[in-house]
Amino acid sequence: MRKLVLSLFLVAASTGVFAGDGDNCYDAYSKKFEERGANIVKDGWYENVVITFRQGTTAECVLGKVQVEKGVVTQMYIKNEDGSYQIFTKHWKHDEKAVISNGISKSRITVDGEIVNIIFVKSIKPPKKKIAVAPSPDDL
């Protein structure tokens, strides 16, 4: 019995060690948007947005297109590999609006327990310019 418990502990510990920093595609986008900020997303249709589906620590990021009205995502389509689109057919657990803040929509939960966000990658601000360092006096 002790060997079984010990082996389970070792498997769990090694999984945690080799899992890395735990970032998934949503976390990576979220961190980048926090660092750089985003421009305001205006009303209209947006193609090639990233739609994230998360459960627990895993995430799937797919391309899509959405319509924005008054700062809220009102329609969603998932992009197929052939370039066509299919309508987002999942149902929401709560009747909340997908309000956009800092280039990412508010998290919404489907009836299946998936957390969904829309990321407007074209709205991210460019990286800050780096200041030029003066040359060493030895290089003069």
C-alpha cells in the first residue's frame, strides 16, 4: 500500500515539475495584453479574432469573426480550415454580455462549463520603443 501511495505521489510531483509554468494560449495572450494594453475596439465586424475555450488549466484557441455593437460582442463565427465560417452554436449558462475591455471580452460560460473569451489581436498596442544606450567611451 505504501508503495502505491509513494508511486502516485511521485507521478503527481513529476507531472507538476515537467508541466512548465502552466501557461496556455489564453494565458499567453492575456499576459501580452496586460503588458502592452489595447486600443478601443470600435463597432463593426472583426475577422481573425482569437476565440478561446477553457476548462481548468487547458485552453484551445481558434480563429473566428465577430460583430461588435456598443462595445459588446453580439455575433460569433468559428473559422474553418478552408476559410469558411460556421456560426457559434453553443449556449450560455448565464445571460451576460461579452463586454470588451483592454482588447479581450469578458469571460462567458457555456452550459457545458467552458469559459469563452474573444481576443482582438489587432487591437494590441505596439511594444514600447527601447531607449538607445550611449556607446562606451572606449569605443570612441
